[in-house]
Amino acid sequence: MGKGIEISKPSGKLGVLLVGLGAVSTTLIAGVEAVKLGIAKPIGSLTQMGTIRLGKRTEKRIPLIKEFVPLADLQDLVFGAWDIFPDDAFQAASKAAVLDPSLLKSLETPLRNIKPMKGAFEQKWVKRLTGTHVKVGRNKKHLADQIVTDIKEFKDKTGAARLVMIWCASTEAHTTIKPEHQNLAGFEKALEDNSPEISPSMIYAYAALTAGVPFANGAPNLSVDIPALVEMAKRNNVPIAGKDLKTGQTLMKTILAPGFKARMIGVRGWYSTNILGNRDGEVLDDPESFKTKEESKLGVLQYILQPELYPDLYGNVRHQVRIDYYPPRGDNKEGWDSIDIFGWLGYPMQIKINFLCRDSILAAPVVLDVALFMDLAQRSGMKGIQEWLSFYFKSPMTAPGLYPEHDLFIQLMKLKNTLRHLRGEELITHLGLEYYD
Ligand SMILES: NC(=O)c1ccc[n+]([C@@H]2O[C@H](COP(=O)([O-])OP(=O)(O)OC[C@H]3O[C@@H](n4cnc5c(N)ncnc54)[C@H](O)[C@@H]3O)[C@@H](O)[C@H]2O)c1
């Protein structure tokens, strides 16, 4: 066992600042409050329930992750949020209708206390919403300054010792990296000039980095994933991560596709459709927001299957993704996957998956883990892109020129080896020959 990295203690409260107080955010907050009260378990959260093997299998050292690395305790979490509607967390959670009204009722007091700060918003980026609780500013730099002030006021009010910010707001319209995003000086000028190329999610990310607050992006829009903000994160020694939480259908894809590839089973087609009835579904009904999501969902298979290395198996995969807004289904999304595979001598087979999932139930523990690990990263002196958190994202951010790793099991190994590295433990290669010497 080596020395490891010096990690400062998670003393005091950790403020979790959520952009967007919708289905995911309120399910997270209510869940954490329920766990704090001892009336529910943090199922789905690796930081709370996961273990990590250390050393040789014969040593039988398998602590809980939260006992192995110094993470903030759930009792020390305090939440703040921004939204473009004024509903407090209780009202927003009730409207999202993810959790039972009786559970919400028992958490009413802490939820009522979370009232969103006014959002930085521009409707061209989320066409389906017309915000009523929005900031007004001379230009986009002025909006960023207001968010920095919100952050300071939140810290003073709650006494939080440290903060993290996570974008859990609606998916913004599709865009690509423009000259305004290329470097920090140009980005700051574009903020002052009120450039139409700067989206609200970029303004929040800029404000977080200005205040030295780690920023993670739970949605597929670019946000912090632009060269200017990557540069700023490194300069200000702040960790960043994204994009797009890996939850329902894509989680399944990144579990199954590595399995097919491991056994050299061919894939001819993968048709995925989602029926979704929550506000996220309504926003994604707009073709421009859907395009951002589609791009994020489509990338996964290409990288896992590596058609350039396996042209006979994956050189001709038809991958199609649909999202249909269907209000009766609410947050209980239904995902259909129809997968055309082929085996020995090219004989075709089919797999059908009908995932009756609950979007925000899957997303909430992911946001919790990302918040706790981003705080750990900052206390460990890690800055810039945190690729070891790829495990949680559909479109993981990577260093320029590096392709993202999508295979869930490689991502998990990367995450756990990073934790071992931080604590000076031997990295696990799974070679295991020594057991037979
Ligand atoms: N639930 C999942 O499984 C999952 C998975 C991956 C990504 N996501 C993404 O997470 C995000 C949140 O999902 P959700 O189901 O909670 O959606 P939601 O529509 O319930 O909540 C989003 C909230 O963001 C607010 N908002 C929009 N623009 C804002 C702005 N500029 N500033 C502040 N608030 C703003 C909206 O008013 C809304 O209350 C979406 O982008 C979604 O695509 C969700």
C-alpha cells in the first residue's frame, strides 16, 4: 500500500446546488431527506451501498466505499436550487408525481424550505417552456454575476463549508462548438456582448467556476463541455464532469452491448423507443431539444462496438432512437428495445426488452453520487475533466482527442481504481495468476 493523495476532511456541510427543481432534483432531495430520517434506503447509490475490494482476494478486505474514501455524510447535505418557475420543492415534487403523496407529506417541512432562486433563462434554448421566475440582466455577464451572488448568499445563509453545482434543468436546444466557445477570453467577451451562442447552462457553469464550485452537467446540452470552460476549470482548480445522466435505456445498452462484443456476437440493428410523459418528455418533444438528446443516446453503441475493428460484426448496425411524449405515462417511462443480433454462421436472432422504468428514481442516486464524488475530487486537488466519473454519464467528457469509454464495466473499474489510487491502494488488474503459484 502506497501513500495515497492528501484529501482534506469533509468537515461541515456540503451545499448541493441544483439548477432546475424538477422531477430529478426533487426526487433526489426528498430521497436524501427520507434516508436522513431513516425511513428509506439509498438504493441505486454506489457511494452509499457499494463496496470496494482491496488487495488480494484472499485478504478479504472489502469496505464500503463511503468508509474507504472520506465522503460527505448525507446528514451534512443541504440543498439549494434555481428554477424558472417559483414552486418550492414540495409543490414541484407533488407536480412531478414521482413519489407517493404520503411520503411527500412526511417530508413536507424540509421540502417547503427549498424555494428556488430565479433562473437565468432564454426561451430560444427550451422552446416548450415559458419561465415566469427569471432573472433580468443587462447582458449575460450580468446574469452570471447574479448567480455568483446567489451562490455566496446561499453559502452564508446555510453555513455550507463547501458547494457543488449540478445541472438538472431541461435539455437545451442543440448547438455545436462555436468560435465564442473556443477560449476563455473570447467566451467572457461573448458574455459581455450578450452573444446568442451562449446558452443559460453555460452561464451557470461559468458562474460556478468563477466561485470555485465544482460543476457537473446531468443533461446532454454542451454547458461546461466547451474548450473555454475546460480552460477555466483548470485555471481555477475546479473539477467538472458531464454529460447526460446514464439511467434507463442507455444504461441497459451499455450493459448489454459490451456483453455481445465480449462474445463476438454480431449486431445488425438496434431500435429503441421511449414513451415518456413528464415535463422532460414535453421539452424533448421539441425537435431541437430532442436532437441534443438523440446525439447523446446514439454515440454509445458506436464507441462500444468499435465497427472499425470488427467490420464483420458491427460494420452495418442500424441504430435508431425515438422519444415520444405521451402524457398518460408521467415519469414512468416505457423503453422498448428491439435488437437484431446474429451468431455462428450469421444466423439471425432477436432480443426484445421492455423496460418499465421510473426515470427520476433511476436518476436521483446518480446525481447524489456525482455530487459526493465531485466534492471528493475537489478535496483531493483534482481539477478539470473528471473522466473517472464516466460511469454516470451517457456522453462522458474526455480530454481533447480521446474517445470516451462507454462500457459500464470498464467505467466502474476506472472509478474504483481511481479511489484505490487516491488512497494509495494497489490497483486491481484481475490478473490473479499469483493464486496459482
Ligand atoms: N431522469 C432521467 O433519467 C434523466 C437521465 C438523463 C438526463 N436527464 C436530464 O435531466 C434533466 C432534468 O430532468 P427532469 O426529469 O427533472 O426534468 P423536469 O422537466 O422535471 O425538470 C427540469 C426543470 O428545469 C427547469 N429549468 C429549465 N430551464 C432552466 C434554467 N435555465 N434555469 C433553471 N431552471 C430551468 C424547468 O422549469 C424544470 O422545472 C433533463 O435535462 C433531462 O433530460 C434525466
